[in-house]
Amino acid sequence: MLCLLFQIGQERYAIASSEIAVVLPQVSCKQIPQAPAWVRGIFHYQGRHVPVLDTSMLALGRPAAARLSTRLVLVHYVPPAGGVAQLLGLIVEKATDTLRCEAADFSDSGLVHENARYLGPVMQHQGQLIQLIHVADLLEEHVCALLFAQEDAQEGAT
């Protein structure tokens, strides 16, 4: 599989390319009132309003640094209740490399991530541990309902 590598703080993470729709430069977002602090907001992309999360804020409680290598990664997100995949934006730092590997190269970290279910298995690569991010586990149901409620309402009206 092919993965996009990026950083949160000083640690390396990966997202499988099969979960990625497109990688874009950073964009301005409209804030969403009452949303968690790690929800950057929404932006308009190809006729759709796409919610955007800041992965550094989600994991470390600090916003992603504004660098040339900080990117907006649009991923295919399937809500926990099922249904159609939605676009979800992730602000990631130092998204400059890819890695071709096998899924079997990753192994269980041995840790239970109750407050960070999106943290998946890890692999050793060039002296560093790289942890796979599970896109499907990024959002709790109440946050998913907040971010995708308008989309669901629009689908129900047609």
C-alpha cells in the first residue's frame, strides 16, 4: 500500500492513499460555532462544504504550524452510523513524503487509545516509528452529527 507521511509534533504518522481524495495547500475556513477547538471550520470545494480538522490540535492541543509543508488532506470519511462517504479535511504538518509498504509491516502498538481511537498500528522505518491513522475512527458520533448534519438534511430534501 502507498501511504502519505506527515507529522504531529515530532512524531511521524501515515494515512493510506486509498483513503485520500486529494492533497491541497492550506485554505481559509469558516469557523463553526460550538464545535470542538480542533475543528478548524468548513470550506467550499467543488460545490460542497467540507469540514476541516486540525490534527495537531486534536492530538496535542495546539494548532498546526503554518509551513509550506502543511497541507489540507481531503479524505473519504464514512460516518459511524454508515451511509455514503463524505469528504473530510485534515490539516497535517510536514506532508512531504510517501511510503510504499505492506499492511503487514504495521503491527499493534500494544496500547489502548480510548481517547484517540484513530491511532492505529505502528511500523519501524528508518529508525522511527510511524503510526497509521484510521480515518473511520477520527470522529465521535456527536461531532460527526455536527459536521455532517447539513449534508444529511440536504440529501433528505432531494
